[in-house]
Amino acid sequence: MDIGVSMKQLLFIAACCCVFAGCAANRNDESGQTIDGDNYDTCSYAGDDLITGLPPGFIMDTIKKPDSGNNYQETIIAPRLTGASFRELDGVLQKEIIMLTAVGMSSGDEAMVDTDKLQKDTSETNVDILPLTIYKTHNLVSYGFLNIMVSEGMMRPYRRYFAINYDMQKNRFIRFSDYFDVQGKEDTSFLQWVIYSDMGMKDVSVYKLRDGIIFSSDKENVYFYFDQFGDNGTAYGIVKGVKKKYLRQFIKDDYK
């Protein structure tokens, strides 16, 4: 018997059981009473607000792009790294935030909203970019953002998300395949389920593990972001947090 393979299979099955228990909407305890899924610590869901406090080493900056006669106003609230040693890196990150905001893109995917067209429109439009996650280790900076737009005539605010993950040791932005180590069909199937279950189609195999997946992390969680009316089929914007301890075997050593 191949002990290494057997152990991996056991870990996979155990992780599946844990995630299913945590992400299921409801289940019954031994007395037959319904237990809401929120009582489990595996998954959490958020829309507009995740930050519970500003981490050490950061300040918050507000950038306003005022109405220039076309009723369009944009406000960006962005985290800034403090300390002289981070000045250059902070400049790189700020440029990326502005770029992703300006072109209406997330993690390399095509824009869902034509921001340039909105700026030329005569309707009153307000766009707010808000940080949802802020995290830094010795080698990683990870930000997650909500981009929420309200315009005249819209039935509801439009929500989209973008995230920035930067490796300070390698001096480059990283994406899904840089952060996760996916080996074979078992890993792929499990991560498809973890990320996309409860988010759209019941058959999660239709969703591919690609670099366009929007994610960020902190000490305890990895967060996956789903734009309103995005390719997952939801009519709302939502953030799905998964406890990092259940994903640890799939996260590359540099980012554990």
C-alpha cells in the first residue's frame, strides 16, 4: 500500500466532511432539531463589511474624484502601508488599486461595467470603493475590495469585487495558481466544491479553477469574491470566507 497516497485520500475525505458540515445551510442534531449553518466555523458569508479593525502597519486614505459636470462621483477608501521601508511598495499597490478601479476589472477578467461610459452619462452616479480585507505577513500583502455603484434608475446597487495579492519577496503580484497548489482531479474537485458550492450551479464542475478567481486572505481565512450577476449566476454580490485550516494542504508553503 502506498502510505502517502492513502494518507492524502484520508485527509481529503476528512476535509470534505468538515467543509460540508460548515457550509451546509442546515442540518439536524441528534435530537432532530434544526441547526443553522452559521453555527459552524468553516464558512462565512458577507456582502459589504468584513474589516473589524485596521491592522498594525496600515493607515486609511480617502481619494475623491469629484463631479466634473457629468454627475459622476467616485470615492476610493484605500489602505496605505506605513513606514519608510514600505514606501515604494505602497506606491506600487496604490497604482494597482487605481488601475483596477479605473478599468472596472477584477484579477485579469474582462470588465463587467463600462466605467468610461458611466462617466460620460448624464445620470447621477456614485461609485464607492471600500476595503473588505487588509492583511500583511513578512512576505505577503493581501487586499480585498468592494466596488459598489448606485445610479439613477437602477433597481439596486451594483456590487463587484477586486483583490490584490502581492509577494514582497518575489516582488510580484500573485494569482490563484501562485497561491494554491492543485494536484490532480481530487484536488480540483474539492476546491471547485469549496469555492463554488452554494454560489450558483449545483454542478460545480462547470466552474474552472483559473487565475481569474478573485480571492484574498488573512490569518484565519481565505475569501472568495462573487460579482453581482457574475459567471456564478448569483443576482447579488457576496464574499465567501473559508477557514484556512481546511485549505492548508492546498496552500503553497510560502503563504501558509
